[in-house]
Amino acid sequence: MKNWRKQQRSRLLEQRATLAADERSRIQHSVISNLRQLLQHQTPATLGIYWPIKGELDCRGFAKELINSGWTVAVPVINNKTKMLDFSHWQPGMPMVQGTWNIPVPAHQHLLAPDMFLIPLLGFDSDNYRLGYGGGYYDRTLAVQAHRVTTVGVGIEQGRLETIFPQPYDIAMNMIVTEAGIQKT
């Protein structure tokens, strides 16, 4: 199973990397439109987003819209001691520094507990299990949350798999958003 997952990750990363710019833009626009639809009637709360790496869809412009509508936004900060994610308040233009894996994090961190996470995914299945990069950061983080967090996997439809062969530690997303729409459990 470990080798299968590794092969799928490589294949999906390669597919995502070879998307033409106009196709990537179309997908990005559709996914953001679907996220707007999902959140348009939600009461503003604290939303954990991700900093896009490895060709992930970029939700930062959408996050800026949400901030202007009263939402609070936080970005993940890898906690190297716990191997989990902390979330720090973020807004466009704030000073950032390079964190673990050179992923930007706020220079002056103010930790928050998001009510909802937008979580990047490489692959996903019809049961809303996600295939990420294999580090387990989100699964470990979600497993110990003191309050219920709504999880929204964000990715592209070409990442749809028949199954990811979920392991006992995998946590299903509440929903998956791609350019094709919103998949709920």
C-alpha cells in the first residue's frame, strides 16, 4: 500500500505540473466559484487556509475576499516538535518568513483555532478521504482538535481515485471541492 500511495502521489504531482496555464486558470476560477457558493451563507468565523506549494490551487485571493466580509484567516505553521500544524492569523501584506520546507509563515505569530480548514489534496475518493503528500500533518492535527472543525479538501478533478485505500489514521474530509463541484459526505 505504501508503494501504491507513493506512485499515485508522483503521478498526480506530475499531472498537476503539466497543466497548461489556461487550463489551470479555468480550474482555479471554477474551484474558487464553488468555494464562494459553499461559504456564501456561512456566518463569518475563523478559516484555516493553506499556503500553496507544488502547484496547489491558490486560495489566498479568495481568503482576502472573506477577510473583507468579516472572516478571520489563519495559515498553517508546522510544529516540528509535535509533527502537527498550528494555525497563525494571516492577512495579505503582513510580514512573512520562511518556515519549515520554505513555506512562508507569519513573522509574528498569533495562534488561532480555526472552525474550518481548507485542506489541499493531491487525490481523493468518493468517501472524501484525501491523499496528501504523506507527512500526516493534517490527520494528526485533526485527530486532536478540541472542537469540531469542518474540513474542506481543495483540489482538482483529475485527482479523483476509485479509492485511496484509507488507513486507520486517515480522516475523511467533510467535503471535497473541485472544479466539478462540491462533494459532501
